[in-house]
Amino acid sequence: NWVAWELLGSETDGPAKRSNKFREDPDVEGCPTPADYRRSGFDRGHLCPAADQKWSEKAMDDCFILTNIAPQNNSLNTGAWNTLEGKERQWAKRDSAIIIVAGPIYESADIGTTGVRVPGAFFKMLAAPYAEKPRGIAFVYPNMASPGNMENYAMSIRELEQITGYDFLYALPDSIEDIIESSASFREWNRRN
């Protein structure tokens, strides 16, 4: 349903090379297989991107397990989603660490012999709880070409929680959770320092 990770500024680069060894997750019954994606018309879209895992060969290898992958339109995968992934690495460097949650928002469509569900949209939630001024933001992109400014797809984490039904930051103290979930200033996130 979603993938969560903390991205440290120090983890945004490293020696691990992209493996492209997509494979079934042996711990998940009914996990998709690489064959499910062949000739489907969809990319194998990472939820936690490979470029966030350059710090460790094991982390890089693990991010190619198909439980971290969802059918993604090529225009989104190589366009707006890729741009957002680049921004999260810039923001992690600037803020020292951010928490990220990414996942699909499903409609009713399947591909492959195992019935891989095709998302109608993808979300990404970003939180900087350790920043001098804690903040958060979320994005929802339709699973298609998503032209225009990133800001057009931004919303508060609270709005994303209403769409998905998830409570992402329940483990934070309420005072910090409320600040992070209600803020959605793209300008604040996109500032240089």
C-alpha cells in the first residue's frame, strides 16, 4: 500500500550502482513477477527510488524487489515523478534528513497473470520534523503525463490523509504532527537555504 523511509542528506550519494535486478518478493504471496510487466505498456515505477539508495549496495538491491514497484505511466515516471525524486534528495541535503512515504492510489485496472493493480495516481508525503521549523508537504500525481509546475500537485499531509485514509505521522508528538500535517507551503520547501 505504501513505502516509507528516512532519507539522510549523507545518503543522497554513494558508490552503489543501479542494479536493475527487478524480482519477485519471496516473502509476499501473490507478489508480481517481472513477466507481469512485459508488454503491459507500464514502467516498473519505484516507490522508494533507486537513486535514494546509492549509499548501500544492499539498499540498492532491495529497492528492486517488486513490492517496491507499481505500474507507472512512462510520461509520469520519467517526467514529474522523476523531478520530485530529485527534489527530495536536494531537500534531504538541505535539511539533513526527511521522512518520505510514497504509494499508489488505486482504481480498478489490472495487468499481468497475477493481476497487478494499476494505480490511478501516486502520492508522496514528505516531512522535515527535525528542521528548525518543522514542516510537511504532500503531492498527488495522476498516473499519466503531469505537465505544469510541481506546486499544482502539492497539498497538505492532512489533505492526503483524507484521500488515502492513512494516518502517516501518528508516532510524532501531537504538537509537531499538527504543524507538519497542516502546512503545505511549496515555497518554503523549495527555498534554497
